[in-house]
Amino acid sequence: MNESTNILVDIMSEQTATAAAREKIEFEEAFALHHRTVFRAARSVVQDSALAEDITQETFLRLYKHQDSITDSEMLRPWLIRVAINVAKNAIRGNVRANTRDENYVKETVELSVASVEIDYEESAGVNDIYKALNKIKEPLRSCLILKQQGLSYKEIARSLELNETSIGTYVARARQEFSRYYGKIGKGTT
């Protein structure tokens, strides 16, 4: 090839690489766009803000390490949610004994100490009743409902939970019915 052909090939490859770089989402942008969603997905599984934040950090560390393997920007959000849910489930499985000891200690300590402002707020807002009702809903209905409430589409929910997309609407509807039934019972004082 002559020199002008080589220059043209170099220019075209640079333009292609630049276009591909623009299509890929940058890590900082992904973090800014999806941090809240990942945190809520993690918290819906572990129901602990501090642990959910740790899981969120672990999820974004995994994104940073595997950023090059995610080629489709539409798959980023479902991928992050799936990773967050899996990391959260692993954290629950791996810490069952430690959590039991910690929960017993916390229960004893809370009974002896004055309730914090956060606990008072959550109780007054009925957050505990919501969690009680959500805990009674079986999987995958609960996850579908929580992800739908976070604004995900049926397609994104199906990808995140590795379920059939055509079933998601039914799961969400059933979960809403069960939530209404359980939340109503908790609100009336009959659990």
C-alpha cells in the first residue's frame, strides 16, 4: 500500500475508535446515573442501609474491573442490578451466624438505650410495616415489585432477575395484590 492509503486507514481507524469510545458509558457517568438504583436494589434484599452501601461499592468495583466486557449500554443497568442482588444474597448467606449474634446484641442494646431519631422516624412513617409486608411476599414476586417501583421496565426487570419478560407483568400484579393484603393486615394489627 502507498503512504496515502496508510494515512487514510489510520484516520478511519481513529474515527472508529473515537466513535466506539463515545458509545461506551464512562465509569463516572455510570456511577452517577445508577448509584441510587443499585443502592435501592441492594437495600431491598438486605434491608440495612450500611450493608447496602457496602454492596453498592462492591457492585461498582466489579463494574470498574469488568467495564470492557459490557458492550451494550442498555445492558448496563440490568447488569448492575443483577450483580447488586447477587452480592447482597451472598452477603446474607455468608453472614448468617454473625448477623444473628449482631442482631441479638442490637436488640439488647436498643431495649436499654433511647431510640435514635432515625428509628423513631422509620416507625412513625410506617417503614417497618412496609418491610414486614414485603418480607411476606415470596420471590420472585417481591423483587419484581421492588424493581418496578424503582422505575425499571419489564424488559430491565426480566434481564436483572433472569426471568421471562412476558411473566413480569403478572408477577408485579400478584405482588401488588399480596402487598395490599399483607399491609392491610399489619395496619389492622393482625399479623
